[in-house]
Amino acid sequence: MDNEQLLKIILERFDNLDLQFNNVDRQFKNIDSQFKNIDSHLNNVELQFKVVLSRLDRIEKSQQEDVKDTLHLITKKVDRITYDVDYLSEKIGKHDTKINSLEKRIQS
């Protein structure tokens, strides 16, 4: 083999290597694009997750306030019932006393 043939073979191999590197470079660019796409999707998922968490926090606070309001309302109603029971108990006591007094008068 002469030098020209060797040079030609070497150049062909370099050309093949160059083509292979270009192919690898294209594949890396494709992979990079896919990673950017995945990253974008993950950012969207993260944003949606934050929105869901925010909504859950609002619902939780709202339910806590509803429970507090309901307990406050129940407390008011129990207080009114207790007041009414005390009032009626006092009235019944007075009526019992009067009835007892009348029964004693009738018996004497």
C-alpha cells in the first residue's frame, strides 16, 4: 500500500468517526430535549400540587372554623336551656311550697 491509499483509508475512518460523533451528538441533543420536556412537566405537576395543597389548607381552616362556630352555637343553646331549667325549677319549687301550704290549711 502506498501512502495515498493509507491516507485515503485514514481519512475515510476519520469521516466515519466524524459521522458517528455527529450521530451521538444528535442523540444527546434529543435526550437533552426530552429532559427539558420532562422538567417542564415536573414543574407543572409541582405547581398543580401546590395549588391542591393550598386548597386543602383552606378547606381545613374552613372546617375548623365551622366546628368552632357549631360548638359556640351549641354552647349558647345549652346555656339557654340551663337558664330555662333553672327558672322552671325555681317556679316549681315556689308552686310546691304554695301547694303544700294550701294542703296544710285544708287539713287544719
